[in-house]
Amino acid sequence: MNKIYVFSGMGVDERVFDNIDFGTLDVEFIDWIEPLENESLEKEGKLFANNFFPDYG
């Protein structure tokens, strides 16, 4: 089974996808992490990645 990771965007949650048929895909919805003040995009990306790839960088 193919797995996809779905980001709903800022200000909305996974309900925005309620009417989309993902078929047999294994869908994992990713919640936004509130960025820290002055946090770089690279640092924020690593925090996201660590949520679903614990061994990442």
C-alpha cells in the first residue's frame, strides 16, 4: 500500500480533505507545528520530518 503525507495548510485542518477519495492510499495527515520566533525554515522542516521519520537528520 502506498503511503502519502498530507499537509492541510495554515488555518485549516484535515477536514478540508473530507470530500477527496484517496482510494487505497494510506493517508497520514500532518498537523502544523507552531514555529518558534526567528526559527529558520530549515529547522522547521527538520521538526516536521522528525514527526514521521524519527531517524531523520
